[in-house]
Amino acid sequence: MRELSIEESIINAVKSLLTGRMNELLEELEYQIPLIEFGYGNAPVIRLIAAERNEKDRIIKIDAYTLTIVFTVPEKDGESNCYAYAATVEQAIGEEPTLGGVVDRAVLTGKKYTPPKVAHCGEHWELAITLRITIEGLAI
């Protein structure tokens, strides 16, 4: 069995957070919001980019990543569902900023809500959440 790379470990930890604690938080809400399920219907796209390291990061051996989670939400109730997804991701990250011990720190750095280009025509809302993830001691 091969060892997972740190990038794979980060993505798996984020998926676990979304399908675990985030879904628990969504279930606690007063109104029903589709839960996150990878491999089925409602799965966000996760993009991981290694951030450029400055001299300080190289000296103290910190690797930094930018991770973006993009939710595509149907127009019906899309705006309120986007706000609910953003709030639950923020709460879940706040409760577990180490992503289960995989990273040293994950911090939510941005949220972008994009409405459909044309209202009431079946297009989707989009929510992009950006995290900065740091890991100490891995830099070569």
C-alpha cells in the first residue's frame, strides 16, 4: 500500500470534514438543505494549489497551500443555501482547524457568492470558499 502524499491527505481531510461535521451542522438547521456527498449528486469541487513560499517560509520550513471549495447550487433556494453552506464550512473549520491533525492550521480567507447570470432560467448559484493551509516542517 502506498503512502498518501500530503496533498492527497489534505484533500481527503477536507472531504471528510465536509461529509462529516459540515453535514451534521446542516442537519441541525431548521430548514432542509442538501447534504454533501462525494461520488453522487451534491459534491463540491476542491482545488488545491501550493502557495509560493517566501524566504521566511523556507527558513522556518513552512509549506502553505491555497484550497478552494466550489459549491454549485441550484437556483431555487440557491442564495440561502449558499449562505448556509458558507456558515457551516466556517463553523466546521473553526472547530477543527487542523483538519484532524493533517495540517497545522487551516484558516478561511474568503467567500465569494456568484448569482446566476440570468435570473429564473435554471442556472446555478456558485459559492467559492478559500482556505489558507499551513504545514510546518515539511519544506525541503
